[in-house]
Amino acid sequence: MAKKLLNNSTIEPDEIFLDSSNLPEFDRNQFEGRLEKPIQLRSIIFIGTFFLIVLISFVTRLCYLQIVHGDTNNQKAENNRLRQTPVFAERGLIYDRNHTLLAWNVPNEEDNNFSLRKYVDLLGLSHILGYVKYPTKDSSGFYYREQLGGVDGVEGFYDSDLAGTNGLRIVETNAAGNIQSSSIIDLPVNGKNLTLSIDASLQNELYRQIGDLAAKVGFTGGAGVIMDVHTGEILAMTSYPEFSSQIMTDGDNSKAINAYNKDTNHPFLDKVVSGLYTPGSIVKPYMALAALQEKIIDPAKQIMSTGSITIPNPYYPELSSVFRDWKPLGLMDMRHALAMSSDIYFYTVGGGFGDQKGLGINAIDSYLKLFGFGGDVGNGFFNDKVGTIPTPQWKAANFDGEAWRLGDTYHTAIGQYGFQVTPIQVVRAVAAVANKGSLLEPTIFVGQPVQKTAVPIDQKNFDVVQQGMRLGVTDGISVALNVPYVDVANKTGTAELGVSKALVNSWATGFFPYENPRFAYAVIMEKGSRDNLTGSIFVMRGLLDWMSQNTPQYLK
């Protein structure tokens, strides 16, 4: 423009007034015809500072990740690329004594990392087998419980033997999480197989007999156990009602599981080892053995049962306490007193009456402990409740310091008052009567070393008690077991419950064959009507009938 002005001093009017409004085809989106204005230095400094701060932040973060935590982040990246997963061991199988498969494994179609547990479809086995819980993953697919763990029964108590040891697999994945390769770096060690002493078919039948009687006459539950009197092996051991091992293992039948939890008859309670019951008259054989060993009575001496005895109150002579028999039985020697279950006879030998000296509560306590009452059974699998033998110390502790009285000794001598036992204790005790003096530690495995404790009682005294129990079957109150195919010795018991005594527990204990005992048994039916005349002895009768047809080898 300056050059043009030098060459031509005339300025045309259109050069003065040229702007966007009079410039043809002027594009407002272009810079033609616009005045240019330089960027201020302040703006340049502001923008430069901003980008410098951003750059410093990135560099600082990079140093933090690469230098300060470089090793850690590298390990995390490696772990994201290399995932460790367990290789599940196969759980050991469980067999019965006849090699019938009771618990086994099948392929898992939904998740082939571990197998599914299956159980035999027979009744009465769930308490002794227990169940398992499967491994569990989180939402990302990682196992936070890597073990297929046993719960209750053999599955729980012998879990370390059955479970084995898991192996380890390394899995390489890409950025998308897809598996590129995998390799096993630790091989799994499968669990051990276990062979139980249980006869599954016999146990199934024992459970069925208990369940049928409960449904028929109104018992709320029951339990039964059969033990080898020479080895301690448990041939059958069942508790009614029971849960299903398969339902608890599968875990998807919430309706059934909720029903178990709400059932007032306690299907999760193993009553053989954890049920505490008043024994009633089944303690009389041990009272007889104690009296014979202490020589306080000759077994041939007769005691009259007129139906009751009356004891004056030592504090109020005008008052008296009456102790009744279940009916007048007349003159009873020891064998017949056992056969007919005379309460008067055992009140007398337990606490004394008239000119007949009694054992006294301290001797009763000592002899009962010799037979395993009031203590554990030795093998941890069977240990839970130890029960109670009533004593003066026990009464003082539980009844605000009350003194022990003669009537308390009488009631203890016939298995009442605060007396409590478990069926596993009872079967051990009656097995010691059958084998004449060996208190055995029970086992659920075949061929285990025999663990026993000697009971210091003369053999001739065991003979008397065995004869009395056999007499009960041939001529006494256990005549329902007088079957032609095996000789049985039995002692029944009926324990009254509560203040009203409207309900009773019914017991049957004994052994067979009588001449050469092999097996002892104890059956309890709980909380039935006192007016019902059908009790545990009918469970054993039904079971023996079944055994004569299906397992006669046990009766010889």
C-alpha cells in the first residue's frame, strides 16, 4: 500500500470503503478482508504453563509406576497373564463291609474342574456318611474355597483321608482373557478309599423297622446300633429321622433343607452318639453285677415284691415315701428279677431295705463307670455326649445344695432320676456283659486292632446276669424275642419322662447268639405314649426275622 501511494497519489473512493458488506462473494468463514490481531504474550504463557503441568504430571506418574512400583506392577501384569487354578483331587470312595459302594464320584458336566459326589439310595446311612460341600468361585471365576470338604459323619471326621491333595495348573491368558495355554505343575493326589464295618442292607432294614414303628404307634424318633462283642466293629448304626446326604450335598433343594431345619424331631441329630436318654431298667444287669461282686446278696436269695415298699420320712416320721413296682411279682431271685424287671428287687440291692444291705450310691457310681457310663467311648468318631450318673455331688450342684436321700438311690438303681446315657454307651456296656468283662472301643472300620479295657468282675457273676437276660426271653417280659432261629438274651427298659410321666422312652438291649455271643445291640424309641404296649423289642423282633432270611450268617 505504501509503494502504491508513492506511485499514485490518487486514492480511489472504493479503496477507502471496501469491507465485507460491499465485497462481492465475501466468505465470512475465511480470513479475507478481516483484520489480523497478534496473540498476546499472556495467553501464550498461560497455554504453555498448562501443557507443562500436564507433561510433568504424566512424567511423575510414569516414574511412580515404572520406578517406584515397577516390580510390583510387573508381577501383577504377569499374574493377569498367568492364572493359577487348582487341579482337584478325586475324593476317596466309601464302601460297606460287603464292598457295596456307599459314596462315589461322577463327572461334573457344568464345571469339569471337580467331580460330583453321589450316595447310595438306601435308608439309614446319612448320619454315618455325612455329606460334602463343593468348591466355590467368586464372580471373576476364582475359587475362594478350593476344597471339596466333608461335613459330619465319615465324610467330615475322616475328611483328611478322603479329600487327598489338590494339584496346581498354570493357565496363560491374553489381554482379552482367552486361554492361550495351560500346564499342570503339581499333580493332584487322590483321596484314600475307606471300607466301613457297616452292613448297608442291615442298617437300611434297622432304620426301616424304627421308622415303621414310630409311624405306627407315635414315637417321635429312635435309634439303633449293633456291635461285634469281640472286635468293637459297628455292624449297623442308624438314627431316625434322618436327612438326605444327597440333598445336603447337592444343595439346590431349598424346600427340603428348610424342612430339615424346622423339623422338631431333629433329623440332623445323630441320636446314637449325641442323643441323651433316661435308661430305665436297662441298668439293672449292671446293678446285679455290682451286687454280686460286692457280695451283698446271693443270687439265689429271694426278695418279695408285693407291688411297693414304704420308707418312713427321716425328718417327719408321720410321713412316708412309697416306691412302686410295675406290678406285684411275688418272690424274686436275681435271675427272675432280671427276667421280670422287678423294681422292688433292685431298689433293695441298690439302696437297701429291711435286713438287706444295699450298694449305696458311691458303689453304684463306681460300677456304672466301669461299664463306660458317664464317660467318653474312646474313639473320637463316636464321642459327643457323656451323659450323667446321678450322685450327691451332682444333685447339690444342680438342685441348690439339696441333700441326697435314700429315694434318690432307689431311683438311680432302676435308671431313673437324672440318669442319662447314649445308645453307643449302652451297646458297649451290654457287649461287656456278653463277652464277660471286656469294655470295647467301637470302630467303624473292618480289621482294626481291638482296643479294650478289662472290667474287674468275676466270670461266674457274668454267668448269672447272662442267664437272667436269657430267662427274660424264654419266660419273662422279653418273650417276643423267643424265636426259633437264634437264641437271644435281652433286657428291656421303659423310662418315664417329665412330671406327668405321660411319655416314655422304650429300650431293648441284649446280645446273640446266647451260647456263643457275637453281636450286642441297643435300640431306643423316644417319646411314645405310656399306654402303648409296643416298644423297641418289636423293632428287634422285626429285624431278627429279616436277618434270618437275608443275613443268616450273623445269627450263627
